[in-house]
Amino acid sequence: MPATLARKLRLHDYFALAFGTMIGTGWLVLMDDWLGRGGPLGAALGFAIGGVILLPVGYVYGQWVKRLPDAAGEAAYTAQVFPPIVSYFTGWMMLLAYFIVCPWEAVAIGKIAAYIFPSLDMFVLYRVGGEPVFLPRLILGIALTLLLATINYRGVRLSANFQKAMSSAVLLIFAALVGISAFRGAPANLHPVFHATPFLSILLTLQIVPYFMTGFESVPKYAEESNPDFRPKNYMQAIALALTVGAFFYAICILAVGYIAPWQSLLGKRFATAIAFEHGLGKHWPVQLILVMSLFGLFQCFNGNFAAATRLLFAYARRGTVAPAFAAIHAKFLTPSVAVIAITVATLIALLLGDAILVPVTEVGSMASALGWLAACTSFWLVDPRPRMRAITTLGVLVSLLLLLMKLLPAFPGHFSLAEWIALATWLLLGALLRRRPQPST
């Protein structure tokens, strides 16, 4: 009998994996961009509305995973109604959405560490796009990548426990920071609450929601690793909980930063969240607390996306659409060991390119998430004709389509640049080169 993946995951494991995939370091390193887009209230409402409008998409994923518990996710769903090439490239784009976060987080740990220890910004090895690649930062990124690779290689239970520990730490420190802001902040710091008109402020924030909320749909990628006692309806609970808590986290974090310090003074500032609390309290220790929280967030986001990417690659190989060697399961640990090694190697290669080259690919990853959501919703609309389901699925289709068009159409601010179109074409070309003809089902 062929080996199968270990079946050990429960509801709290699924929540931690999905939540952790969503919450990384964006709330620290990009807070000035978020406030610049919408102001404190506009940005907070953008994330809150984004979480609400994604609930129909999450509901569709919950229905799909009950009907078809396949680690291939979107590739398996679209295969039910579309030609194999559509299924293949849908899954290929979702693989990018998860994978590209891995080298990005490996680069980010060096940035955060260098903020704490400026001496790490030394020994420039080379430059990519004008950006230096420092040896100490590179070593940190490599070490973190190998650590998470080892955890995921040795078992899904070890990976899930790591994820739960990181998520718990992030949420505890988050609660402490919100409490500090509530007691030491002032309403006057929030004004003006919008950066532009309310509509434009919310729209500019809503545009980036797909990238920062990607992760709730990772739940189906572990559907084959659920505990035998796991109830199918719990998939939907995990998805809805991750979406709700994730959107709440982002919205409240933005308001807490805007409440404790005048938000306009934070625009253009690196690590604006840490600066806000340092200014608001007049002490440096909150900065250390925030940086510790950011490291936990980085670990959980890296681990969640790494695990999801390995499951997608494994499922692809099992379907015969990429080299079957990636479908190997470790005899002792019951993990997709070859897929883990492949994603590790790819992460290390991308890490060598530095963060300059990753920016356009990250933008493509945001678009890829919306495309995957659209494909999953459209497929379910075609397979389930019940009026109630059609109504919910139609909402999911419209939301996903809107988020996709925001990145592709020049009419929207922040649409794809030439570099991002080139990155998209490169990824699609790579997918075309690796694609194999699917094997007939037996």
C-alpha cells in the first residue's frame, strides 16, 4: 500500500496555519504606506471591508474542501469543469502566491535584525537592481530557511505546533500593544481620519487586501492531513475564523498606531509602527517588544506559506502535471519530503537575488491570489446549481473579479507596471516549461 500523508491536524491547527500564512511583518514594515493610502480610519475600514467581502469566497472554499479534499486546491477544483491547461495554470499561479512569500520573509529577517543591530549592514557581497546584498543578512535568511525546512521535513505535527506557538505569541503581544495605545493615546492623533476622500481612501487600501489576506484559502491544502475524527464542517470554521481574526488584527493595529501618535508624522518612516509607540510613550522598550512580535509574525508567515507551497507542489506531481518525483512521501515522517527540499532550494536561490528583484514578483503574487479565488468560485458556480449556493458563489466571483481587475486595469491606481508584467510572463513561461501531460486517472 503506498504511503499517505500523516493525518494529525485538528481545528486549532488549521486556524493557526491559515492565520499565520496571512499575518507576517506587513503591519510593521508597511504601516506608513497603509496610512498614506487611507489615513487611520480609511485604512482600517479597507481591511475590515476586505475581510467581510471575502467571506463568500471563504464559504466557497469551505464547500469545495468538503466536496473534494484534495491538496491541489484550485487546480483540483477547476479540473472539474475546465480543460487541463486551465487547471494547471490556475494552480501554478497559486503556487507563486505562496512560494514568493518564502524568500521575501527570508530577506525580511535580515532587515529587521539590522534595525536592531546596525552592524549587520556590512560586507556587501554584490548588488541587485542597485540594492546591496549584505553577507550577515544573507546568512540569517539561509539559516531561517533551513530551520523551517527541517521542521516541515520532519512532520506536519511539528510544523503545526510551531505555527500555534508563533500565532499565540503574536496575538498576546498584539493585545498588549492595543491596551497600551488605548491608555496612552489620544483621539486627536487620528485626525484627519481619511487621507483623501473616504471612498478613495478605502479603495486604495482595499486594493492591497488580497496580498495581506492571502492564507485563509490554504486550509484545503492540508485537507488530506486532517485527524480521522475531524468533521468536514470544521474546514469552514477554520477559514471563517482566520478571515475574521486576520481582518480584525489589521484594522485594530492600524487604529492603535494612529491613536498613540499623530499618524501624518509617520508617513515615509521605516518601521512606522515601532516609531509610533516609541514617540507615544517616550520610551524605547516598546520598540523591542514590537520587533520581537514581528519576528514571531515573520516565522509564522514564512512557515505557513512554505507548508502550503510544498503541498501544492506535491499535489501537482501526484496529478502528473509536473515531475512525479515531487510526489514522494517520506517513509518515516509521512511528509512530502522531495517537495519540501525543492521549495527550500528555490527559496535559497531567490534569496540570493535580494529584495529588489522580489518586489515585482510579490505584486504578481497578490494578483495570483485573486485569480485563484476567482477560479475556485467560478468552478463552484458551475458545479452547484442550487439557488442559494449560486447567490453566494456569485458574490465570491464578483469580489474576486474586482480585486483581480484592480491589479490589471490601468484605470485603477497601483496597477501592474512593466516590471510586474515581465515577472508574470516569466513565471508563466517557467510553468509552461515544467508542465507535463496529465496522466489518465486510474
